[in-house]
Amino acid sequence: MDQKSYRRGSFQSSTSDEDMLEIAGASLDFTMADDDPPLDREMGGFSSYNGGGMNGTSTMMDFLEEPLPGVGTYEDFNTIDWVREKSRDRDRHREITSRSKESTWALIHSVSDAFSGWLLMLLIGLLAGSLAGLIDISAHWMTDLKEGVCLAGFWFNHEHCCWKSNTTFTDRDKCPEWMSWSQLILGHGEGAFAYILNYFMYVVWALLFSLLAVLLVKGFAPYACGSGIPEIKTILSGFIIRGYLGKWTLIIKTITLVLAVSSGLSLGKEGPLVHVACCCGNILCHLFTKYRKNEAKRREVLSAAAAAGVSVAFGAPIGGVLFSLEEVSYYFPLKTLWRSFFAALVAAFTLRSINPFGNSRLVLFYVEFHMPWHLLELVPFILLGIFGGLWGAFFIRSNIAWCRRRKTTKLGRYPVLEVLVVTAITAILAFPNEYTRMSTSELISELFNDCGILDSSQLCEYVNDFNSTKGDDLPDRAAGPGVYTAMWQLALALLMKVFITIFTFGMKVPSGLFIPSMAVGAIAGRLLGVAMEQLAFYHHDWAIFSGWCSQGADCITPGLYAMVGAAACLGGVTRMTVSLVVIMFELTGGLEYIVPLMAAAMTSKWVADAIGREGIYDAHIRLNGYPFLEAKEEFSHKTLAMDVMRPRRSDPPLTVITQDSMTVEDVETIINETTYSGYPVVVSRESQRLVGFVLRRDLIISIENARKKQDGIVSTSIIYFTDHSPPLPPSSPSMLKLRSILDLSPFTVTDQTPMEIVVDIFRKLGLRQCLVTHNGKLLGIITKKDVLKHIAQLANQDPDSILFN
């Protein structure tokens, strides 16, 4: 039979993004009553493996004893079989170990196989660190390009341009080598017309950058949009999205991330850097056979790559490992923990060697505080935690409502127009305010900063009436006019960031949420910190201050409040706790502030959880209908397996294949008339005694290959799954033995098994399906999609919102 009668496409390995559907922001329609996409769906490529199967080989003639490309691989938008993948890897490892005793070459192969995982981590760390350094340098330069250009070399950003200038420290940002667009075009930078020209150029550059970003994403890699973390969580749970971690996605995401950040939109590069690192991991997996051919092993690599992504995003290697463990990984064995640590270390070392910010630090907003905090300050820190929780819950509800509107209305059809409108509004509102005009990372750096003697920022314009200081520790002082100006500008910046981020996150450009969330919290924290500082200065004799804050002492550090506020808001949005605290203290370089950070992070999580249980990534997973079974949630309903299994009472009987009485034509008819991902194999239709389970894809490939390579296989040939062929008349055509593709140990439960146990089995073993029996007789089947629909139904949600299969 011609292969094309089954499907268009081939089984050659590919990671192409072509013809892939957009999954974030556009309406998807994969709703169907069965488990798999239709047979003729375009499948963007598959890796291959040895078709010997898990169940050993037979002494009888079986063409599947030879490696058969395609058998054991998965179709697009399907879930992998974790149990089968892990079993296959154990078989491969046992074979290598046994052969290593036979010859020196086999021993070398065994050693190289064991070392390949560490080598892969090294390559991922080097590539992720290099790309992060490139993104940081490019984004810094292009952000400054909106305001002017360096005459000494157009490739220098503002800071690097003024390094060799002879200007004084206070005028370090006004060196003659750097010229604003009004100075370059008009010859002077003062006056209303110069201001309007600078304003116009700022908006034009922002629109140009965002237009390029959205056109590149739309034209070359639709999967490069958004944060990427919800999809990576889904992929790590075992779902297959072909091309999401492909080479085109990596190239376009790297380029467009620089453009999106430089455009001044209220987004960050931290979430997309996790996606970039995972793309690096997926592409480099193809260099090593054991990762290329095993989907479960590949997901261990992707978990480590996610840790490397956070490591270079925040300069926090330990925080990256904990982020991967707490937030994104579904399966995280101890070996993956060590390898994640190594990958994060190499990535951070590579970024440090590149030194993108020229300050020997891994991030732009690294700070060091010198003054300890007092126990009474826990009250404002907890208030910041409450604010962070409220902001997180508000943001998630508002953003999900907007994204749902984008999916269900005409708005989703005009992604380019949407990006341009949001960019124009952002740029027009941002330019007049000094704190929104600068990049968000610079804003956070300024807010975290502890004012010293040489600081010329408005935030540090205090009334200096002291005679002597001890080093950098300045006493609390009265706020000057610059501080008050900065306060109302920051208040306006807070309002803008709170609302504009809702519409920005989820657009068709790469957009992270870490930096905007931290900016909201840092602004709120700095405002509260300055208020506390002034309260302590003017009312140091109050009971709350009298014990620890005397006149002329440095009691309150506003920068610390900004840092705690940033942690609180980021925790409220993402619901991270442990990894968040570790990331924040790695940023500050001090262990002294762990307690304030822990208090704020836990408070924000409690407050946000009281309003809504889902973090932003889980909310987007549910919005997009990904088949993600959350391991953290409890299943407390008293239902049984028979209540969830299919077929239901009103449904037609379960489609099965008999072990030795169906012809090739019978099986092909079943395949063509149904869209299930696999079929139970029974002794006979009358007995319904279960023998095993065979995957639809393996059946298709095996029959196609048998027709081409095995003589005498025709439509009337009997297919059998037993060790010995059934007795048939001598004139019968050749029989086709397919025992090697049969899973002889499918997971089964009885019809009276409580669903809480079934859900636990699906979560902990990563099953695709589970068969339901009664006294050994097959009754029905429960798939992962059935479990998700059942959970949605019990939560009074639309069960058909599970769009993917």
C-alpha cells in the first residue's frame, strides 16, 4: 500500500517551524472526541529508535527485529509514554554495560556514554551564556540608540561612549562624544523644538524596533512569541510541540528579544532567556544518540537548560537550579539536579567572562547594602508582601481576561497592529518621565541603589547638613526637592507599569514578566522606604523608633525596601517562594536580608493564593488548553474509574484488535475510521481478555513497511501478536507478526479504583492512558485528556477547554 494513503509527510527527523500553528494569542481548534489528531495531519518530523521494543525479540521470523525508523516515536501534539521511555533507556544502559566487558572499544564507548551528559551540559552552558551576553550587549546599545548616538563609534552605548571622556564624575552622562538626536540634527540640545525632536525620534525608534520584532515572529517563527515558560512547563511534563524548541525559534527569539526589550515595551528578557536556553539544549541533544532518541532523557536535559537560562538571566546559578526544580520541571531526579547545577555554573561563568555590563557583575542591578535591618521593619516588609499578593492576583485576572479577549475576538487577527498601538502608547507615556524613559533594568538598579556621597540621582538629593561621615554610611537626612520630584514621578511610573504590563504580556513578541513585576514592586518599595526614612528622621523620638534609631543615625535603607517589594510582586505573580528568595539574595550579595525576603515572599503567596490559586504560568497553560496535570494540586473528589472511563453507557463499544484473527484490511479499516492514539489487544471479541496495548502510529509504520519489504503481505493477510502463528489452511497468504510493537504490560486499574489513585498514577508515572478491567476483562480506557476533562468538570470549568490531545 502506498504510504500516502495514511498521511502526508515523512518520518525524517526535523525541527522545522514551517506550517506550525500559533499557540499563544490565536484561537486554536484541536477539539475532537478522540485522543489523537486525524491521520492525515501534517507531522513535522520525528526521530527514530531501534524497533525491537520493550518486550524482547522472538525466535520466529519477524521483520521488526531490525531497527525500523519511526516506531516508538510520537506524533505532534501528543504526550510521551514516560514508562516506556525510561524502560527503553534502562535496556540500552544494560546492553552497554554488558558489552563493556567484552572489548576495549566497548569499554571506551561505555565511558563516553556516561560522560556525554556532562559534555552536553558544558555545551549548553557555553551557548546559553554566550547568547545571553550577546542579547545584553545588543539590547543596551539599541535602548540608548533611541536617545542618541556615539560619535566615537556608533556601536558604543551611552555609558561605554563616555568612559574615555575627560568630563567630571557628576557630568559623566553629558560627555561631548555622545550626542542626542536634536544635537546631531539641529546642532543644539536645548529648547522646546529640541525636546519635541528627541521625543519624536524616541517614539519612531520604538515603533521601528517593535515592528521588526513582530514581523520576524509572524513571518519566520510563530513560536518565538511570549515568555515560553508555560509551554516549556507543558513540554517538560511530556507533551510534544514540534518546532517549539527548534533552530528557527532560537534564531528569531534571540533577535526579536533584543528588539522587543529595546523598544521600551513593559517586558523583560528573563523568561524568554529560559526559552532560548531550552532551545539550545534541544538542538544540542541531536549531537548525542541517547538524548536524540529518548524523549524522557531529553526532558532531563531541558530541565537543566532551564536552570542555565535563569542563571544567565539573573546571574543566580543556585537560584536557577531551584527555579527549574520548583517552577518548571515535572520530573527532576537527583542526577538532573547535579547536571543543572553544572550547566548553570558554566552559563554564569561564560556570561561573567563576556562581562556585558562592564562592571564585572552578571546583572545590571547588582547591589550591596551595608546597614542591618531592625525587627520592627518586618511590619512594612509584610505590608509590601500584601501589596505584592494583591498586585499579582489583580495582574493575573486582568491579563488572562485580556488574552482571552484577544483569542475570542477579531483582535487576535491583527497582531502587528496591536503591537504597534501598545508600543506607541508606551513610548508616548514613557518619554516625559525620566523613570519610565530609561530601560526597566536601569530603573530597578536605580531603585535598589543605596544613596552614597557621589550619587547625583534625583532620588539622592537630600539636604546635606552633616559635618562628617564614616565612609559610605550617610545618616538619615531630610528629603530635598529632588527627592519629592522623584516621588511623584515614581508614583506616575507605578501607575503606568501596573496597567501597561497587562496589555503587553502575551503579545506576538518575546515578552518576559520577571522584570516588569520586579519594577512595580521596586517602585512601591522605594516609595514606602523613603516614607519610612522621613518618618524616622522627623519623629525619631516616637516609641517605635526610640530604641534603635537615634538622631543622625543611618536607620532606614530605602533600597532594601525596593528589593523586598520587587521580590513580593514577583512572588505574587509567579507564586515562587524558595527559588525567588535565593535569586534575590544572589542579586544583593548578602545573606543578611533573607528573613525580610522570606517574609515578603510568603506573605505575597498567601495573599495571592487566597484570591486565586493559579500563578501566571499555570493560568496561561489553562487558557491555551495544554494537557498539563498539575502535581501540586490535590484531587479530593470521591469518583471512581468507571465514572471517567470511555466508552460511556451511551457510547459505541470500545474499539479493540484481536490477537490473531484480524486481517491487514480489518486493522487498516479501524485505523482509517478512528482517530485514537492506540488500541487494546484482546484474545477475542467474545472473551475481551486483555493481552496488551499497541500504538496507532507503530501499527501504521509496521504495516507500511511490511507491505514494502515482506513478500506475500496482502490485505487478507492475518496479523497476529502471539509468539506462535495461528493454524491456517495452506493456501492462506503470508501472515504478519507484530508482537514486537505490542506493549505486554499496559497499566490497568479495576473499575472500582478511586479516581484520586488514578490521578496520582497519571501524575507520578506520566501515563498517556490507563486501561480499566473487571475480573480480567477489558471494560474501557482512561486517557490523560479524560482525567483533565474530569478535573475541569468538577471545578465547574468547561471540559472542552482542553484543546490539545
